[in-house]
Amino acid sequence: MILGARQLSFPENATGELETYYAFDPEHGTIRWSLSGDGAPFSIDAESGLLRVQHEMDYETAPLDAHGERTYQFSVIATDSHPKGSRSSERTVTVAVIDVNEPPVLSGSSVVTMNENLVFVASYTATDPERTAIGWSVVGSDASAFRLSSSGLLNSRGSLYFNQSPDYETDPTAYAVTIQAADATGLLATKGLSITILDVDETPPPSVSDTPGEDPGMVTLEPLQPREGEAVTATLEDGDGSITGATWTWEAGSVAVQSGAGSETDSYTPGSADVGKTLAVEVCYTDGEGTNQECASASSAAVLSSTAPASCVLLDLQGPASVTYPKTGTGPVASYTVRASDCNELAWSLSGTDAGSFSVSGAGTLNFTTSPTQASYAVTVAVADSSGPSLAKGVAITIDEGSTTGDQPGTIRLSPNPPRVGGTLQATLTDLDGGLHGVIWGFDDVLQPTQARDVTASSLSITPSNTQMWSAVAVQPSWLGNPVRVLVYYADALGTGKSAEAESASVQANVPAAPGSLTATPGGIYTQVDLSWPAAADNGSAITDYQYQYRKNGTSSWSGWTSVGTGTSTTVSNLDSGALYDFEVRAVNGIGAGPAVSTSSSVQAQSLAKPTSPAAKPISLAVQAAPNPFNPETTLRLGLPVGGRVVLTLYNMAGQPVRKLLDGELAVGYHKVWWDGRDEQGGPVASGVYLYRVQTQEQVVVGKIALIR
């Protein structure tokens, strides 16, 4: 038997010690340790059993398990040495990789030499390993002469322009700035840039590319989630028009895979070598603003294999692109929702020049962090799933200097979206006019609308002007596959008769509910406990398995989940006799494992040796097995003339120990010991003849028992 943790975790981009494993050989042979399975980043000391992370792990490329977690699973193997042949034991170990926030990776020119009278300077690409939107900025003593625009998926492309085209005769001929790319948490990547301006013949003077109004191009990919064998199409859009001389370059995992000339579109079909890699495409071209070439780019999520299950798809980001906000307003600026399918928990982020003046909640509500001081603001709201997909929307906020309120339309935010069977769908109404009252909600398939409740500070943030109210409904199994429509009628501070509506993404199946109860009783054999429970609600996906785990009182670790099939009862064997245990049971379906139900109190695995007539005193040590032969279990009856330590061990006919049934103090009298035909590791032994050896302080008795399967 191997001792040591089954579930471990370790941060990415680091190495070090994880756990030390132990094993005991009854023959006192030498134990040698090894690994098998998905253990490439790990090593184990062959003599000490010390498990280490020897190669740094990358969270973003680590394997995904069935529950969407980044884990490695492998076996720790202990092998003994014995003249008659070695034996091995294994323990399955799962190591979860902990995501560590990393700064963006920034690439682009550090030295640029360009002609006078041009605006475009250089393009930069930045990607965040955590796939949050990039915020671009330019700093330094000459930064005021430049502007930096962003484009592409997650704002991955930054384009640097002069605010006004430089004139060699009147302006400086050398500039120095620093390009900064920040992720959603503020971690920065920087690159210094030196710019030298060259004199050109100005007869006639240039008539294009000398104003700061040039519109940068943007590349979009379809689909965002590429799959092996399916073409990905890139489309270039540039408001300046007249795109010519387009040259496309595709990369998979930073390695060029395809390049060539094209027009406004180009495509690439990923192959098996691209699976797990991110696709990136860049196009350089000339637009209607002049002969100055510029570039645009975009990147995708990691390529899925042709047999990979469905992954997260973000359908659309809903919410206003322009907002008029009162200068003395105190409520939210706007609320945003996303329609999604097969996604994990979504993360919201902000980017853009004015992003520092705002915050966005985990529910998609945009707020000022300070009172407005500018006439207008621009910010990009982005939402991303941990597996890669993301959406972004630019928002223009105009400050209304003359009023504190405005006749703002109401918006409904749905959470979670998509809803799942057995869960709760919450609808939150936001109206910046405030003073919400008389709110009546209706949900599809709900016959009686419910009166909404005022939001309290303890349950959901609300402004003093009462701009938010909410209601919720339980998602029914009959709604599976259909969207939920929400309609609300209400009055606000400006009058009555207002309404708003929203529609969710299609209702999806959920993990199973917890079984309603769990009953645990001591089993017929005194190292067993019998478990039973009622069937759990499957929440839209058929239950494929029930699992149990247990924890011995006085210890902190659980045994790990053991599958028992689709039945609603099982017997747990090989427990320590006389010890108290807690048990948990959960259901598993096609979506994943549901919450567990626990025993209400600890259950005792009764003493292995049961006294039968403590008053009687045998004359000599006696042992009797019945039935003999047996299947599946037998009872050994011990008669002890003297109390004290008793050891009862089973051996096969080769003299190898099979199982130690008893090692403890017993009183004078008769006792019963059960054997269920299993070895020390809990596995069933083969049919055959076995020896039992009973040793007391004064005598040893050896006998035979036969198992017939």
C-alpha cells in the first residue's frame, strides 16, 4: 500500500518539491519508485519517493480534464525486490496547475527611420497569456506628439501615429518614446522606440497621410474557435477604402505556416500539427489615405482537434455602444450581457485610454470610479472565457452638463447566461432615471408574475437613487434547449408605463443535483460500511455514475472519489475496524460531477474480532474455520485460554503473506474473525488453498482453508 496525497497543486512557471510517498514491504525488501502516464513535467527519486516538478508547467497549454481543469494525471509506482519476484503497487495522482498572472508579450520595432510628412509610424502586437484585452499607451518626453490606436481580437494590435505629420524643416528630426501594453490587471510590457525623420523632396508637397484622421484597419476571424480540418477566414476592413497590395502571413504558435498576396480576405485550414496552438494572422497593405503601408492583425483561440468536444462559444455582446450620462449622476453607466454556450465562468475587463476612470463588475455593469471631469470618454468593454473565446465592444460616453437625470431606457441583465437546468436565473433591471417602483416581472413558462424585491446592499450593489431591482426564477427541466424570455413593466422617477425585455441563450443541461440523503450502516463484515441513497435529479443529462469518498475521523484528507455505477447503494470495504468514518456521495452526468451529500454523523466500522462467549475459558488455543471450503466469506473462531496480543495472518501455499486479519489485544474466551476473500489491497484472491497462522504469546496454530469461486 502506498501512502501519500492523491490530489496536488503547483503554480505554473516554477519547479520544486511536491510530495514524498511511502510504502511498506512486509519482507523488508528495497522499495524502488517510478512514474507512469502523463508525468513528463515530474520526476520521483527512485530511493526516497520524493516527487518533484522538474520542468516548468504552462497553465495555458496544460492538459484539460473532463471538468475543464488544467491537470496532469499519472501513477506513482512502488516496486519491491524479492528473490521470488518483485511486486508493484500504484497510486493515481492528479496535479492541478495553478494559473499565475503573467504580463503581456509585446513585439514590434524598437528603431524606425521614416520620411517626413507621414503619419503612420509602426505597428505592435501584444498577447496576454491569460487572454485578457490589451490596453495600449505611449509614454516618454515626446509622447505628446503621438497617438496609439488599438484593433484586433482583445485589442492585440497597437498602431502608433503622429498627431500631426512631422516636417523635417520645422519639427524635431529625432523622437524617443516607450510603447506600453497592459493586461486587465495592470501588468505591463514595454518597448523603447527611437524614431528618425528623413528629409524628402517636397515638390509637389504630399496631399495625403498628413492628418490625424486616418482610420486604422481591423482584421476579424471566422470562426474564432478554429478546429482541425476546417478553414478559418480572415477579413480586413479599413474605413479609408481602396485596399491594395495586401500581403497575408499566418502563424500557428508563433511559427509561420502560410504567406502570400491576396485581397481583403484570406483563409487557412489548420492541420493536426496545429492542434493546441493559437492562430495569428497579419496583413500589410496600402489604403485610400496614401502610399504609406500599414498592418493589421488578429489571433484566435487554440486549435481544437477534429474529435474535440464542443467548446465555449460567445455569440454576441449586448449593451449600448454610446451613452449620455449626467455629470452629477451616481448610478451605473450601462449594463452589458453576453450570450454564450458551453462556457466556464466569464471574466470582464476594460481597456482604452480612459479605462482608468471606470470599473466593470463580474456581472458586466460599467461604473465610474470617480466623478466625471471630461466632456466625453471612450472605453472598450471585453468579456472572455477561461478557455479562450472573447468579445469586445467600444463604448462612447458623453457627459450631460445640464441635468442630473435623463430619460434613460431600462436594460435587463441575465445571470447566469446561459441558464442551466436546476439553477436559478436572476434578472436585474437597471434604469439610470432611478426611483424604480411598481415593478412586475414575467418569465416564459411562469404563469404568475412575481413582485420584484428591492435590492439590498448585502445581496447586490445599489445606488441611493434606487436604479436597480431584481427578480429570479428556478430553471425548469422542461425549458432545456429553449431560451428564457424576461419581460418587466415598471415606473421610474420620470413617469409610468416603462418596460424592458431580454432573452437568454438556450437553457443548457447542468451537473446533477445532490442525492436527497445518505444512509450509512455497519456492514455484515466488520471492516465494511453499507451506503444507500435516493436517485439524484439528472438536470437534463442522464446520470452515468455515482461516486463515494470517505474520511477517517482525526484525519484531514479524503480517500478520493470511487465510482460505483448507476446503482443507489454500495458497500465500502477494507476500513479500519473500530474507527469512525464520514462519507460523501455525488452523482455524475455528461456535464460533470454534481454537489455531494454527506452522512449526518460519523459511522463506525465495528471491531474485526467479535467476542462470542467471554465468560467461557478454553483449555488450550483452538482455531476453527467455517464454512470450509467457502465462498464468498468464512468465519474463524478463536479460543484463547490466555488474554494478550494475537496475530492472525493468511498466506498462500507459496508462503507469501496475503492479508493480516488481526493484530491486537484480545481477552480470554472465544472470538470470531471474518475473512471476505480479499487481499491486503482489497482485491479478490484466486480460488485455492490458503494457510492461516494464529500466534499468541505462548502458542502458534497453523491450519488450511479453501476458497472456491
